[in-house]
Amino acid sequence: MDKLWPFFKSLFAKAKESSPSQPFLHELIERSEAELQDYEHWKNTLVRRRLTGLVLDQYAISRVLPRELDETVDFLDTPSSKGFAIHFFKTRYSRRDATFLLDYLKEKVRELGYRAQISDTRTYTRPNWVETVERHYLKPRFQLPGEMGAPPSGKARQRFGNITIELELHDGQAHNLRFRATSYRDHLYEEPEDFEALMKQLLV
């Protein structure tokens, strides 16, 4: 017990010093064997199919009737960044579902030839809650000029750009899940592939 007190004292001190840009806890994401087994089961459930189907259906609606979107999903569409957000606090899905969807999206992105750059969790103190952000950051395996299968243009192929997937928790409860693909916009890279193709490969 005597050894634990300095640890907790240090933790509380860090919490007081944390800011919107400075977490008081920063750790790598590590899933237990039990969590991994549970996740493998979850991937084949109706819950997973409904969640991915919700996003895909709302994406289709956003293309033709953006004012008819469900309040649980929003989409990002700028020249350099495209993505979506699921507002879990407006749904009945659990923290478990949100966490597994986070990992599921990472798995699907890796199947597209991406490499995981970092998977971490950051915890911040807010005025009325504790905020934790679990994040997967992935980058494409760039095909450079001269490599087998490289673009004939002589530019690097970037697929859909760098991808960030974040799950925001408030006091341990799922709040928002954000998926964002950010592309390079300069003469060294080919134009990114169509985001709609990415959505279908992730969610169908």
C-alpha cells in the first residue's frame, strides 16, 4: 500500500496539469486475449452488421438528400479530408460495440494495404467529465516511382490518404467515433482514390 500511494499522488498531480492538448495519461492500446476472442465473435453478429449498415445507408442518403440524415451520423467532406462520425451518445449501442467497431475499422483498413502507425489512448480532465480518446492511425504503403506496380505518372500512389480512427469516451461511456481519411494535396502524389470506394470496402 505504501508503494501505491506515490503512484496515485503522481496521477492526481498529472490530472491537474492536463490540458486540451496535454493528456495526463498516454498509453498504447493493448487488447487482452479474452477481448480478442470476444471481438472475433462480435464481427459475425447482427449488431456489427446493423452498425456498419447504418453508416453505409446514411452515407448514401448524404449524397442525395443531406437534410434527411439521421442525427446519429455526420459526414466530413473537404478537399483534403473525408470521413464520418457516429454519435454513440445518441444511440443504444454499448461501449463494447463502439470499441469493437473501432478495431473492426482498423482491421478493414489494414486489408487495403495500410500499415498501423500507432494505436494509443489519451486521457484528459474536462470541466465536467474525464475524456479518453482511443486512436488508431494508419498510413498507406506508398508505391514510389520505379517500384513494381507504381503509377505511370511518376507520382506516389497514396490510396485514400492517411487514416485516423478515434473513439471518444466520456467517463468511460462511448460518446463519438470518428473516421477520417486525409490526403496529400501536392505534386508528389497522385490524386486520392474515391472515398465512396473506401466506404464500400469498409462497410459492405
